[in-house]
Amino acid sequence: MDGFRVGADGFELDGRPVRLLSGALHYFRVHEEQWRHRLAMLRALGLNCVETYVPWNLHEPGPGDYRDVEALGRFLDAVREAGLWAIVRPGPYICAEWENGGLPHWLTGVVGARARTRDEEYLGHVGRWFRRLLREVVPRQHGGPGGGPVIMVQVENEYGSYGSDRVYLAHLADLLRAAGVRVPLFTSDGPEDHMLSGGSLPGVLATVNFGSGARAAFAKLREHRPSGPLMCMEFWCGWFDHWGAEHVVRDAGDAAAALAEILECGASVNLYMAHGGTNFAGWAGANRGGGALHDGALEPDVTSYDYDAPIDEHGRPTAKFEAFRDVLARYAPGPLPEPPAPLPVLGAPVSAALADWAPLDAVLDRLGTPEAEHAVPPTFEELDVDRGLVRYALTVPGPRGPCPLSVRGLRDRAVVYVDGERAGVLTEDEPVLGVPVAGHARVELWVESLGRVNYGPRLGEPKGIEGGVLHERQYLHGVRARGLRLDAFDVAPAVREIPGGGQGRGRPGLYRGALSVRGAGDAALELPGFTRGFVWVNGFNLGRYWSVGPQRSLYVPGPVLREGENEVWVLELEEGGERVALR
Ligand code: GLA
């Protein structure tokens, strides 16, 4: 029988048993001109399938404002040309160390904890989004008239780790079917009873996610599903990093042994990640630490999503690539293809002074949202700011003596100015300014989001100031607020017109300069002396940098660079440096 099917003991493709050797590669974390190279690397690794999520918030930044949803279709076409099958995981929630787990800020700002439930308002938006996004998927299904690569589609994502609304899950499955998805649906969850029972659906394939212990994990799955294919939908062969924490690595031999165990069980696998890529443009998410509740301190994810994957962030094979290839080759129908020729790398290192500088106020004047006065500080959501920052300006009335100034419900970080002088940095954990403030005083708080939570019960929490600004115990009312969205920088000409104030000399603001490149190709950008902010090269946002590490440089995809002059902008939020270097 034609098509891809879930059989009693395994998967079947066009009537023959098949084992899925899949690898995750998120099209939105790889520069489009590099997709083909990366897909060829997956083939050379010994994979026959690629898996991708779809980030709703990237494609619908405002209600009904769809942006390049076609990218998913173009990616699936590239997958087909590469001779791979495709697994699509459309969410609507995707986790994935991605801002807000992929949910739009304009939606979670309104529905709050009703997200990921049967709530009508939430589901109304999901339905509309799915009908748009599935137009890219439905014509590209295997077995359909178009003969496309898509063989399976996931329902939600690890729903059993979050909620127990089976009505919601079943509704999503119905939605997928009604929109024309004919290939098998599946769910994926941790190998634990409450996760599997909370996240799976009768009649829909259940898969499990883990990093080791395949035999035990599949035994648990079998308690819930006595027959059907076994699949590890996320084999965590590496892991991600948080700002200010240790870089995480997983030994290649240990990971290869865990992979071998999965395959010895007769199971299919999806390497999470085969190639991680990069959280360009500030799309990295965040966790909450603090044990099982995931309710503790914010742990923002770094820009690199290298993931210690077999194919590194620059698209190069690692020791893990070789170790996995040896394992996967045992299950291949014939000899594995050789890796493709490496893509060009930068001809020679180059550095440049960022001689031009404009103060943050000037940037906000040109690119910010309109300023308005509010009784209490509005959240980022109320100002329609997803990634970026907000300047809150208010007055401490006077005359009055010095008292502590503090912020309730601060997320995530505020650089505070009193009468134009920098007075300190506040965070959620240290919300009281070190120096008391006397009235009358003008106070400015430049509040920055470090990335929205993508996992656990605090998914969807607002950014900005949720409580208020206090002087002693008195709320300070009457707050002028103005937001700066990162996508405001997409309008390059407006950025060029921002009046430059000469050299920044360490101050926050927008720094500008040019790098003169000979031999454009893959590179890494370093920003010695800069503290924290975002950097653009030729208008392409490379993502957040932060001197706390562990990430020390930002990946620059070769196609972003050109021969000769390359324009660099650095939006520094604390203390600037002087030069940037490409190597
Ligand atoms: C879970 C999620 C993924 C990802 C991994 C950790 O399994 O389903 O989206 O967040 O954890 O990398």
C-alpha cells in the first residue's frame, strides 16, 4: 500500500517496513542559503529524515500579520531535493529554547494561563494560524498528489509535562485532520506515567523523549502502548547553554552508545539536535531554575544553539559526527554519502573601530513606540514589545529625604538613571537600588527582556514591570513609557539617520562602524569590552552578546558578509567597547 503508515510493529513506507533515522534541524535557526549544505550533512551522517518545529511567534508577530510562512514550504522543498523525509512539529507550543515556546507575546499577554487549554479565545487564534501554516504542509505530504517529503506531524509538544486538558489535545488533532493532514499524527512526551498519560491521545502514535536509558524508556512506553512502532522523538545528544553558567558538553562516545542502545531496541530515532544552529535576532528563550516546579530564577538561553550537536553551529562535523556515523552506518541500506564540500570561511581576520555613536535616547526617539503616560507601568505586552526594551520614566516627588527605590515584579533587568546619572542595575532577585534617592528626582528605568520562558508553569509570563516602582513603600504613579522593539532595526535607512554623537567612550547607545572583508565566508564576531546588547551586520541581527559568557563570540553566516565594506551596528545597553573583530 502506498504511503507512510504506523504498523503494528513498526513504520511502513509504501508497504515495506522502514526505520526512521531522523535529525532535528530548525530552518529558522539556519541561514536559508545554508539549508542545502546542512541537509547534505544530515545525509552524510546517515540520516534519512529531518525534523523541524514551526515557531508561531516568528511568523505572526502581530495578529493576522503573517511573515514569510512560505519559508517552511521552501525548506520542505529543499528537504525533498536532498532526498530526505520530513517530520513537522507545528506546535502551536514548541518549547525548543525559543522565546515564549513559540507562542506570540500578543496572545499570551491576553490569554495568560488559558494558553495551551481548550479556552475559546486561545483556540480561535490557533485555528486561524494552523489553517495558514498547514497550507505549506498539506500539499507536501508523502503519498499526496504533490509527492512531498512530509511523513508525520506532531500534536502539541510534550503536553504531558504541562497540562491535563485532553479536550485541548483532541481538538488540535481534529484541527490538523480538518485542515487536510493525512499522514500519521503523533505526540511526544517524557517516559513517565503522568507525562505519557497527560500528553498522549487514543488512536494517535505516542513517542518518548530522553537522553539515555533507551531500554527503560521504551519499557515504560510499552506499558502505555503494548504495540506499534517505538520511537525516541528527541534523543538529547547534547544540550543548550544559559548565560552566566558553564558551557555544557556531552561526551561523543557516551552519546554514541546511547544512540546504539536506541537502535538495538529496534526503534526509530530523531537526534535532538542533529544541527542546532543559532538563535538569531534575540529569539532565544529562557528557563526557570529551582527544581521540579521550574519556578526559580530566570535562566536565559545563549544565542548559540550549537547544542554540542554532531554538526556544529558553523556546519562542521565534530567527533560526535564521526561516532554517530559509525553507529548509523550499520543501519543504512548501502554506503553512506560523503559530507558535502565545506562552505567558504572568512579569508583573513579583520577588526574595526566603531567610531560613530548615538545615545540610547536618540535611538528611542527615532525607532521607539510612541510615548504615553500611564497611571502604572505598562508591561511589554501592553506596549506590544516582544523582544527588546522599554524606557520607563517617572518622578520622585519632593522635597523629601533619601529613601530606597525598588521595583516589584521586574522582568528582567533595569539600568537605572537618577537625574540623568547612572545609579545602578536592578534585577528580579535584587530589586532595590543600592543608593537611596531623595525627591524631587527624575528616574529612568531602561528595562530589558532577556528572553521569554519557554518551559514550565511560568510559560507566557509578561515582561517589563508587573507590580510597580516604589519609593519607600509608596507606589510612584504617573509613568511615561516607550518601547524599542528589536524589529524596529529592520528599517536600515532610519537607523542611518539617527544623529551620531561622536565616540561613545564606553557609554550605552548605538555604535556604528564598517568592517572591510577580503574573502567573505563563515566567521565569528567578537566584541571585546562591550557588555550586553545586540549586533547587526549588514542589517542581519546576529543576536544577543553578553560578557558574562559562556558564549564569547557570535556566529556570522558567510552569506551575511560581502567583499569590501560591511556595516556593523552594536546596540549596547550597559558599557560599550571600542572595536569589533571578525575571525
Ligand atoms: C524538550 C522539548 C524540546 C527542547 C528539549 C530540550 O524535550 O520538547 O523542545 O526544549 O526539551 O532541549
